[in-house]
Amino acid sequence: MGRVPVVTLLANIPVRNNRTFCMTGRLRILTHTAWLLLSSGGLAMAGLLLPSEFADIIERRFSKWDLNRDRLLVTGELNSAISDPAVKGADAAAVAALKRGLTGTPALTGGLEKQELQELVDGRTANGQQLQQLYTQALRQIQQAQPRLFAAGKPQLETIHQGQLGNCFVLAPLGAVLAVTPDRITDMFTDGPDGGYYVRFGRYQIPVGRLTDAEVALTAGNQGAGAWVNVYEKAAGAAQQVVGPAAAAKGSAIDAMSSGGSVTRFLSLITGRQIQRFSFDFSRRYSQEERQHRDCLRQLRTWLEDSRRQKHAMVCTTGQSRTPGLPSNHAWAVIGWDNTTDLVTVWNPHGGNFRPSGSAGPVHGYPASQGISRIPLEDFVRLYSGMARETATSASGTRELPQLPEQS
């Protein structure tokens, strides 16, 4: 069987979606922006490395990455480079970019020769430009990273920006707990040997080794506020290898987060408590004027108010979404509820800002600042598939209480 032309490898990278789980799986290469299509001089003016330097790194480092000396780079060898603390700076950014851009493609499974990799990243094709973008993003994240765990004091929700691992199901529960009881987040971490940490998830304590530069590049950005988010993600990946789908057990802890998972299971895991779901199917089954719809909303308001008073962490998920600014099959943290305005406040792990092109609502979306939006409850139950909260009951035994709403 002949080799797959490398210039076509990145056209279609599979993404698995599910209504309940965030299953983004492999990276979907984004449409590159216009400035990336300009000349290499434009990149230099922006202070970024020229495309040829990515290829130069491959030229210099390929023999070290090629552990079995067969002149082919495969997934396992790339994973070894990512976990190697000696791979630093621009070299680590190159490894991270190749990992993000090539994972799931037939070529990396079969192996890529040095010249093929160099041709792929030289910036002359759209795929090369996209890999260049991943490279410069990775290098920037490495340069901005702070080695201290909490470099900015108390952890803050607004500094977190999900990377491209598709692990919203891991970050949404973290944000949900952080929003209601920040001290629970700082208490999760204790120092471990050799610069590593222990991260406590409920009853379990997970050892996490010192982060490598490539691991920092592959996980979430934290705006220089410390390494705690990255350490948490690595611990979550280790946990996912045990409690996640079969695919998560293969590869590294970082890979495990790309295989998808359940946001409700992770909420239970990191809090050590049972969770309770509240389905929004009623909003599609009944019209707003029907008694059943009003009764379910009444139950939901009571449930939200109870959660707010008891400071219970809450998460929610979207199914298929056509509303701008609300990604499909995505996990969110519910970080606020106002019973006077009937507004629900949600946090998108991707962070960022969003401005609707028209009036706020299901058609044009809702304003977002640092990933935080406020949505009327009536819209919320139509746009999201459901939500879940932690309870005061230990998760020993069953992880869930009966689902709501109760139907009359």
C-alpha cells in the first residue's frame, strides 16, 4: 500500500459528538485566519518564528525523536518526546504542534519520514500554515507559563482558556467548583517528590510528575496565573485512563482527555459526592403555556435556589446548537442564578469574549466576557440539554440520585 500524500492528511480529522458527553476527540483543524496566509515577512513582523525554523527543528531533532532508528516518526515516539523534560522551548512547541495537528491521521499511525515532516510544515500549503499556527500558539503558551502552582494567588475562573484537547468535560466541573468554593481548589493540591504534586479527587489522591514544556503547551492556558490548571488536567487524564472509555486507557494521560468523557462523572469524581441531573427534555415536549412546562420550571427554580444557597457546584451541556457563541456538544459550568431576574450565569471553558451581531437571544447569541454569559431561564432550558449538580451525599456506592424533574 502506498503512502498517503502528506499534503492531504489534515483535511479531515474525526470529531465524535454526543448529546450528553463532550466528545470532541481529535483536534478539528480550524480555518486559519487571513493574516496567516500572508507572507513569512508578516509573521516576522508579528515577532513569530519564520516557517523555515519549524522545519529546522525537525532537521536537528528528528534523530532523537526517532527512538527505534527506523527513520519514521510514529505516535508513540511523539508521546515519548512530549513526556521528556529535556525537550524544552521551541523544540517542545514543535512536538506539541505535531501532536495536535497530526493525531488521528493515517500518516502518523504508519509513520512519517523527516523530509515528509519538513515539507508538511514549511508553510507553503494551507496545512503547513495551520501547523505553523499551532506551533506559534504552543511556543507562546510555553513562554507565558509560570512554574509556580498559584502564581497569582487565589485561582481565578477568568484566566482559564481551554486548549484544543476537547476536554471541556474535565474543565467545566473545575470551573463549577471554583465559582462557588475557591478554597476547595487550592486544597486539592499538595507538594509531591521531585517537583511534582498530589491532586486530590474526592477520596482519591493522584500523583502528578513535574510538567514538561510540551505538556504545558498541550493543556489549557492560564494567562500566567500558575501551573495549577495544567497539573489538574494531567491528573484528570490519569483518572480518565481508569474511569473513562476503553480508548482512554491507551496512550498518555494527555491523550486520555482527547477520548471524550462525562462531565457529570467528573463532577462526582473531583467533589467526591453524588450528583443529580435535571433534564431539559420537558422544554421540547411541552409548550411554554402548558401546565407541565410551568411545573418543571418551578421545580428547576427551586433546585437552582437550593444549589445556590448550599454552594453546590453545577454543570450543564449543550446538544446540537445553532445559536452563535454556544458550541454544540459542549460542557459548561453554571456559576450563578438570580431568582429576581430569572437569569442563569454560565461559564464556557474556552473563555474569550463574544458580541452578538443583533439583539441578545437564541438567534444572535448572548454577550460573553471571559467566557461568562447570562441567559434567561426560559431560553436556557431550550438551548441546553440539561444540567447536574453535586449533592451533600458521599459518592461511595452509587454516584447519582434520581433524575429530575418529577413528572406529575
